Amino acid sequence: GKKRMAEKEQTKNESFSSLDDNWETDVNVLSNELSELDTDDTDKSDWMVCQPVLTFSSEMQVFQRLLGVSMKPNPLDDWDQLYNLNNQCALRNDCRKLANELKNKRSVPELESFLTLYCKKRGMDYVKDIGWLTILEKLLLLNLPASHEFNVFFAFTTKYIPKDTRPNAQIYDLFRLLLQYHDPQISNHLEALHCSPSTYCKQWFSTLFASSMSTETCHELWKIYIEQGDPFLVFHLAIVFLINAKEEILQVKRGEQAQAVQILENMASQLSVEDVTDFFQLALHYSEKTPECIRKDFHYIIFGANFDEEIKEMQMNKMLCLPIPAIDLTSNDEMSSGNVNFFIVDTRSNADFDSGHFVSSFNLNCVAIVDEPEKFDIALNSLECYKTSRRAEDHYLILGYGSDEEDNYMNMLIAMFIQKGKAHVSFVQGGYNKLHDCIGQHNRWELISMHSEEKCHLCSIEKASPKWGFFSKVKSAVSNTSNRMKERVEAVVFPIGDDRKLDDKLNHADSKQRHGKRYRQQSVFTIDENSDEELTPGAAVDENPKEEILLSKEFTETFECQEVFRDGSINGHIALTRTHIYVLHDVPGKQGYVTTEARHALSTVVAVTSRRSVPEMLTFKLGYEMNGSSKITAVHKLYVPKAGECAKAVKLAIYALRPLQDP
């Protein structure tokens, strides 16, 4: 009996080993030592009884540890305690309902304080029926230490819950495209049933499946989900539910939309704790089969902060299939995105293809769909046979011209593939026109085969327009207004040859001119033309002397980064306090020590932007407002590996300082 008990406890310990490798190592060492010492059965039993207590403690701490809130103070201990939200009455009524669900283990005032402060921290009013109460109920049932509950809830909802789950939100359009990418058959059938993703995915996305599962299953799913650290997995988890219910859904007839929704709801509720691991393995499989650029380009939909200055509101509801940015095909020497290899089908005319095409792409003149359908069928069958025999695992990537007028035939091909139920079909966003532009900007002409400047229509257009050498590429990437960009480029050219100003490191504000050329505000480009005294007071306000300090816990958030200059970069950190943002440089050879290079009030942050081609590169512009226009006094260009989390933290810190609007 004691042996069975020991094996049972050891099995429990192994089930938690993935959550904390240190516990697993310690337990294995102790187990080996016990076997070698030949202790009596009583000692072994006593040790085994103590073992699950340690494992349970480790399990209790997993949410705090993985969400990075173990050392954070409890905000509920120090706040204004003003219950003045615009929708305060609705919040209080919902807190009463939640208290009843929790069997009054938590009081209504306690819950109201919790959610009121949460809304103020996020800079928003309380909104009913968006999943907060369901998530809070499940988290409170974890029996976490009271001092960590708020921070765990705040970190979980801001990092892993989509920003917008209203019926017309873009998240459902993106999910439709992802589902169609992996299983067009079930996607087409649901559309025929008029069963849009918002009808069955809203609760999944807004509560991370908490509303559809038992408490134990939900906790196990969340635990593994946070361990993975990828918010985008919510899409692939939902896809697994749909594909598992595929046979039942395909039997649903038109007009029976409610039945399809009920099948999916039952599928989620039937998931048990033992099924969660296999459930995640399937989700990770579909994640690996999804182009990596999709996660990068649409990550802002999950995090809820869009600091990309180039990305615009995409009309994903009108897209036939997943869009692949042209720049992703020029970023490496392989036609791939993550673990996905592309089979590129160029749908342009034969003449345009012969004047230049992307390496290893295959021409399929889609005009023949209408003009010569029999020849087109022969060409398409030949292409499909070649792909099946030589590159069966590759995913279709359709390349057109990049204009609505010329891509009608490309759209016909995409619709044909989807109708036939072909999986893994996407298209190059911007077409060959954008691809040609990206290759020119990065000087990667080796990626175009048979390129002829004389025959290339795009090259002839570029020859007809004025050239500015290297800076013309900067101009096209930054602005479409040539006259304004010309002024900026000329302003940048001046200080490049001025060694005195570039090497002058005594003036803090002057050093920022080395990389200010990349930004749009006029004051950034004209600093070199004026004396230092002409800088607006406050350009380097509150800057501390460059004394070495220890990177301490006085900062509410810290993010590793590299500050980028024209002639190199320096390792450092971005740090936040309740009222200020710091740019810190690491001290070489002294781990944990930094120097304060800049200290700015959060109220002076004018803009935080990133480039789509390098989303980790954040640009912080600081200044003040005067006569309705922004005056930029300092610019920091920083490469931040966790750029999304950093930008989100800065945004939340700024919102926290804003006064509440009067009701």
C-alpha cells in the first residue's frame, strides 16, 4: 500500500514538472538520495506526504510567476477609492450577481472596488457582457493570495484577451480567413448556413473559453496557455474545436444555424482536464502550419494597441483569403514564413512574367480562364500535378499585379481554389507592384529572374520620375508627399559631414540629432541649424547625471532594449514609474548596473510608433502641444524585443495619469 501511495504521489509530482523544472530536479535528486541511503519505510512515507504540499505551493504560484507579477505591489492597497465611473450603477449590479455566483465568499463592495480600479487603470469605462466577470470568477476560484489577484487579473486580461469582441470586430474576419486557410470545406459550409464566427466565437474569445468549460478544465487550459505565451493561439484552439466537430456540422442543413452553434458549444463544454494536453498539441500543429507573418502583422488585434504608423484599417471582411505582405518575401532567401514554404503562382500575363518574375514562381495566365478555358484547365492540371509530385507540403501563394482592375482574374483563381476545397491558399498583398518596390528598396534584385529594365513597366515608371539616390528609398518608405520629404532629406544631409556636431557628446539633446532624421516633426531636423540655447526649455528636463545605479524594483516596468544611433547601438533598458519614462544604458562589465540617459514625464510622450518591416523598432517622440500643434523636443529610437508589451505598458501608464471625465 505504501508503495502504491509513493507511486501515486510521484505521478502527481511529474504532472506538475512542466510548470517548474526546479521542483522536478529537486524531487529527482531527493528520490535518488533516499533510495541510496536505504532508509526505513516510515521515513519514506513521511517524505512522500510532504512532497505534494511543495508541489501544490508551486502550482499556486504558477500564474503569478508566468504573468510576471510576483513582485508587484497590490494596487488595491493605495488608490483614490472614488466610485465615479459613468456606468458605476451597472458595475455594482453585476458585482451583486458575481457575489451570488461565488456564494458570497467575496462581498459586493470588495468586487466593486476591484473592478472600478481595473477600469481606471485601463482608462476606460465599465462595459457589460464583455467577459470580465466570467474571467474574474474563474480566477478568484484559483484561491490565489489576495495581494496578487488584481495584478494577475490585469495582466491576464490585457495580454491574452482580445481588445474588441463586438459582433463587427475585425477579429472575426481574421478568424474566418484562418479557418478557411486550414479547412475551406467547413468554412464554406458555415457561411452557407449564415453562421458567422461572431455567433459562436464571441464567448470563446472574450473569456478565453471560460464560459464554456468547467472550472478545473478552464484552469488547466489557462495554465498551459500562459506557459506557451502566445495570445494568437486562441485562434488555433478555436479551429481545433471546429475541425473536431466537422462531421456533425456538415450534416446541419441550411436554415438550422442555431443547431450548428449548439454543436460547437457542446464541443467546448465536453472538454475534460485529461483532454487539454492533446487539445493544445493539435492547436500547436495548426499554429506551425500558419505563416508566421500573419501573427506578426495582426498581433495588434490581440494586444489592443496599434502603434504601427504604416498599417491602416484593413477591409478583411472583403478579402478572399489570407494576405501575405510582399516585404516578407524579400526578408530572407527562402520562399517561406516560419515553418511554411510557399508555392508561388504568378497570375500575370505571359509577357509581364517574361519581363521579370519572382524566383521559382510559376506562371499561370489567368486571363485564359475566360478567353481560353480549355487551355487554362490543362495548364492548371499540369501545375497541380507538379506540385503534388514535387512540393506537396508547400502552401499556395497567389501573386497578381496589385491593382483591383488587373487582379479580377487572380480573384477568380482564388475563388476556384476555395470552391474546390483547397487548403493553405493565400495571396501577396500589394501584388507584383509592391514586391518590385520592396526588392528595389532593399536592393535584392537577385530575387527577380529574367528582369529587364527595358521591358519592365515598373522600372520605366521609376525612370520617368526624379531620383534621389538612397534617400529616395527613405522617402518612399516614410511619406508619399515628395516635396515635404525633399525638405526632410536635405535637412538630414547637412549634419552628416559635420564631424564636430556628430562627435559632440556634451550636449544631451544634440546627440539625439544623430537619429532624428528618420522622424516627421520639423523640429527634429532643424536642431543642427540653431544654437543649443534655442532649444525649447525642457528638451532634456529632469535628466540625471550619468552615475551608475542598480536596476532596482522602484520601476513599475522594465524592458530590455538597444538604443539605436546612426553609427551604432547601445544595450539598455526602458523603465517606467508611475509618472516618468526612463532610457537607461547598461554599464559594460557590471551586470545589473545602468546609467540614466534620459528621464521624461509621461505627459510629454507625443507619439510611440513602429515600422511594419521591423515591429520591434519603437520610436518615442516627446514634446508638448502649442497652438494645436506638437513641438518635438526629444526622440529615442529603441529596438525592443518585447515591443508589443512595452508599447502597451506605456499606453496604460499614460492613461492612468489622465483625469477621469465628468459624468
